Amino acid sequence: MIGHMRTILVVDDHAGFRTYATAFLAACGFRVVGEAADGRAALEASSQLRPDVILLDIQLPDIDGFEVARQVLAEPDRPTIILTSTRDAQDYGRRIEESGAAGFVTKARLTAVALREILG
């Protein structure tokens, strides 16, 4: 159990991925406290729900994940952010490292091992 009942917010504009990620993360021991389909909803949900972790898609329809991460990480009691995308990390250059996120995993490689490596 990686999550040890840590709370998590799932942010992705694809409903199918949100459904998959929610089930997968629950099986890993997380308590999924909410979902958001775009950046504005992610900022609102993060503020209201105060999750321990946010699984955050980079490519969102309004505010990209990098900007969401920047705003969320400027708040007190900031969560751990794991960025995700269908694209590979090298497609984003140094932006992932500079985002303040704890790590990055492609959607295709979202596994318990990958989460353990990022979250410790």
C-alpha cells in the first residue's frame, strides 16, 4: 500500500483516465477525495479539499499543469504534486524539473512502482 490512506486529487481532462486513475490509486491505498477536469477546477478543488497529493495532467484545456502546480505550491500546506502526461518527459525539457513537482510519470507507466519511486 503506497498511499497509506493519503488523500489524493486526480486532475485530467479525460474522464476515462480519471476513472482509471481513481480506481488504481484507491487500490494503492490512497483515498481519492476529488477529481477535476481542468486547471481552474483543480485550483478550486485543491483549495477546498487540501489533498496530500495531486496527480496532475500537464495538458489541460484552460490552465496548463505547470501553472496549476506553480499556484498550488505557492500556498501554505502545499501538497505533493505528481505530473502526468501522454507525452514523454523530454518533450517538456526542463519545465518538469522547474515546476516544483515531486516527479513525473507518463500515463502509460502509472504503476505502483513508479508512485513508490516518486513518493518514497
